[in-house]
Amino acid sequence: MSGADAARDLSADALVGVADILRCPVCGGAVEADRRAVRCGSGHVFDRARQGYVSMLSRPLKFHGDDAVMVGARGAVLDSGLYDPLLRAVAAAGAEALAAVDVDAGPAPGAPLAVDLGCGTGRYLAGVLELAGEARGIGIDASKAAVRAAARAHPRAAALLGDAWAELPLADSSAGLIMSVFAPRNSAAYRRVLAPGGAVMVVAPEPGHLAELVEGVGLLRVDERKQERLAAALDGFGEVRAETVRWSMRTTREQLAAIVGMGPSARHLDAAEVQARIARLPADQAVTGAVTVRVFRRGAPAVRSAPPP
Ligand SMILES: C[S@@+](CC[C@H](N)C(=O)[O-])C[C@H]1O[C@@H](n2cnc3c(N)ncnc32)[C@H](O)[C@@H]1O
Ligand SMILES: [Zn+2]
């Protein structure tokens, strides 16, 4: 079996393993899944793509998410180890949140489920699953390039092409954890899909994140009021954990280009101009990472409401 076939095989097992959670995006009915497709009792069929993901859309995508170049840059940055401090913090917070959920009390007993909305390459979801025993995962992204990568991210993670703003093809009260890592947030979906006692993890940059590239290359500045808007959008949820990860990255110019290329600024900046500005930076430019990992539970009193220092 080739490497690609083996990876595809693993993603089939992951898909079959979450079939009890999936719902038909057309009629809302329960589904069955095998290695080739997902089918509901009313005859709606969703084939598994050659690359392992399944497209389960209730309506055509209006926005197709990150393109293959951006997803490739994001994968290169995550593979290089530059974001390891953040990957570790997300994995620990996610596994802790999942461990606190009593899955058997909810309508989908079995191994707990983590859903990553806007999962990108699936690396953060894989990190959580690695620390969370038998937990299973579903990564959802609007980008085909992203879900192709996410289908190979972890043997217990299924990958779906889907829209975080549309009705999600998931059963009510089925997820112990919903993750949003630098990705869209949909609090209405959280309310419907979260199991009793389930948690939402939101990972978002602080104003100092990648500061050297904001100055030196013209990266978009992090919105100072982002945290305020986040708290307002998650009305009814209490923050139970907040950790700001600050770290320093020693980078090559190639890595700097990948950091710029993986973010939203890649859409706004001229590629040649970015290259020229990177060339003017020191060869081993240090770059600051500053990202907060927050966990919220519905109805929980906030143990920490002040913004991080
Ligand atoms: C900045 S990337 C973060 C990816 C990943 N969470 C990570 O941190 O590596 C944002 C991701 O959200 C996806 N995305 C954007 N809008 C979306 C939507 N409406 N539904 C699903 N995914 C979306 C993009 O395709 C992209 O993969
Ligand atoms: Zn159906």
C-alpha cells in the first residue's frame, strides 16, 4: 500500500468511528458510513474523496477558505516546530476540557468528541487527540486543501469539507469540545452541538503577536478589541481557563515567508514586495508569538474575566 493509500485507509476508520455523530446535511437524518461514503436513510449520499475527506454541505460554499499555498505555508510553519509552544498549550487545554465531560450522560455515549471548526491542516486537533485517550475528532474546514491535509492528521480524526457558518452536519449535544483556532466562531452552533458540560476552546492572537512582521513586512495588525468582541459573542458561556502563551521564534527568511504566507495578510500584500521587505530584515530575525488559549463552558461562572496581561 502506498503512503497515500495508507493515510486514506486511516481516515476511513476515523470516518466510520464518528458515523453515530454525523447527520445528513440535506434532511438532518442519522447516517451510516463505510470506507466509501456516508449515507442517510432517505438516500442522500456523500462520497469520500480520494484524499480522505467527505464533503457534507447543506448549501454550496460561498467562501472556499484558504487556498493551497496558504495551507502549505501553514503546514510548513507547524512542521518546523516554530509554533510548538502553542501546539502544546492547545493540546493540554483541549485534553483537560474533554476529560471533564461526562459523555455517557449525553445523547452520544462513546468516546468523547472534539470538533475543530476551521481546522486547517488538523495539527491542533491531532495534538488534542494524542493527549486525550480514546477521544475521536472531526475537523471541518471550507478549504479543500485544508481538509485534504486534515484527513491525514490523526487516525482518530475525520475531515469534512463544510462551512462553519452553516448548519453543521453533527447531532445535537454531541461534542465534548469545540475548537476555534485562529478561525471563525459560531456561538449558535456551539449551543446546539455541545454536549452538557461541554467546552469551547478559542485560540486567538494578542496584539503583540508577530509584532516584528507587522512593523517590518506590513502584516495586518491584531485588532486590539478582538478579546472584547469574543467575550460578547460567547454570551452565556463562562471562561474557565485562559493562558497566554508568549514565545520567541528564531527564523530563517524562508520561515518568515511561510509565516507571512499562512495568514490573512497573504491576501492583501504583494508577494514581490513581501520578499523584498523580508530580505531587508536580519538573517536570523527573532519573531514574537503571543496567543491566548481560552476555554469556556456554558453556564459556568467565569473564574477569570480580566484580560491577560
Ligand atoms: C487562519 S486559518 C487557521 C487554521 C487552523 N485552525 C490553524 O490554526 O492551523 C483559518 C481557517 O479557517 C478556514 N475557514 C475560513 N472560513 C471558514 C468557514 N466559513 N467555514 C469553515 N472554515 C473556514 C480557512 O480555510 C482556514 O483553514
Ligand atoms: Zn438525508
